[in-house]
Amino acid sequence: MLKSNLYSIEGEKVKKIELPEVFNTAPREDLIRKAFRAVTLSLRSPYGSSPRAGMRRVGHNSGPGRGVSRIPRTSGSSRGVILASMVGGKSAHSPRTTKILTKKINEKERKLARMSALAMTASNEAVSRRGHRIPEGITLPVIVEDAAAKITKTKDVENFLESVGLLDDLIRAKEGKKVRAGRGTMRGRRYKQPKSILFVSTSADSLKAYRSLPGVEVATPDSLSIRKLAPGGQAGRLVVFTESALKQVGKGVQ
């Protein structure tokens, strides 16, 4: 049975507690990537052109024997219309809103992927491979007293993270923010922000002071998704559980 330290908000080791059985799950990174891809692709919105796009023109075929190709043209002009093989015609294979964008995954695979992603939050190697900065000697996942969920000021949250040794990862996320390359800068996706710590408590409303920190996300045991546990399909996120939330994770994950 895996064990992890319980830390106080001052960063002191209070005791050792046993991790739930889910953290003994064998890692399946292939299923994690598969589940992440299925969830992410299913979140896409349908898009497409009008079925009548490019067809709202009147074109006449003048017939054979006139020395011009028999394609529909506007009256009194040589301008071709309607067909996709010419300038001014319709699009040949435009996107359609009827296309099925959702990707399916087996229920057992989805559950196993979520359990594997949870288990890999307890692996120092996997967390370091994701780029998180963790101090030597700290046990993963990081478990703190329930008093951490009662902090109401962001400055106090930063002091708490510094005492535990996780402030360096917050600085890494803050300094890693950069302007996105490409067209996304004009479409509401101007910046790219590295992911930092995921805080898990029994109530997300109690973690309002954590939300404004760069790269930080909050969740409850019921809302732990593959997109939060393994952003980009790569498992090993740095997760901080409150003691009560860890007990709920052990009961709720099947």
C-alpha cells in the first residue's frame, strides 16, 4: 500500500496516510491518450457552409456548336457559375454541419484511463517528465490539511505554496506564458499558458483564492476528468489533495 505525507499549511509533515487503492493502478499511457483524444474531439462544435452556397446564381448552357465549352454561364457574359471547377463557382467539398464530430471510447477503457491518470499523479518520474518543478523529498500526490481550502486571499495561497515547496512550479507557469503563433491570436486564443498545479477539494467554491493563479485549476473528486489529470494526453500532473478530498477519491473511483 502506497503512503504519502500529510502536510500542514505551514509546510510541516503531520503524519503519513495510506493512499486509496486506485493509486496502485498499473499505468496505461496508451489508454490515457486515447481517452483524451476522444473527449477533446467530441467537444468540437459543428461548422459548415450553407447547402445552397455557390448555387444562388442563374446559369445557362448555350449548347454545342458555338465554340465554347458547355458549362453554365451568366446571361450576356462568359462568367461561369454553379460548378466547382471554375472561379465564382461553389466549393467542391466544403465542410458540412451534418458531419459526426464525436469520437467514442469503450466505457471500461475510459474508466481505466482515468484511474491510470490518477495513479500517475503519485509518480515522481511522471510528474517531473511533464515539466513540473517539485522539491526533493516531497511525496506525491501532495496531501494537505483541510485548512488549506479555507484560505481566502491569493497572497496567503502563495505563502502556503512557498512553505510546502510548490511555488517554483507556479513561477514556471507564470514565466512560460507567451503569445500564440498563427491565426489563433485573432480568434480569442492569443496566449498559451502552461499548466501548473491542480487543487482538489470537496468544494470548488472554497478554492476561489486559487483560481487567479497562473496555470492553476481547481476540481472536486467528482469532477476529476482526463483533461484535468492529463492535459494534452500526457499524464503526471502535479496535484494537491485536501485530506477530505482524498478520502472521497478512494470511495468514488471505480
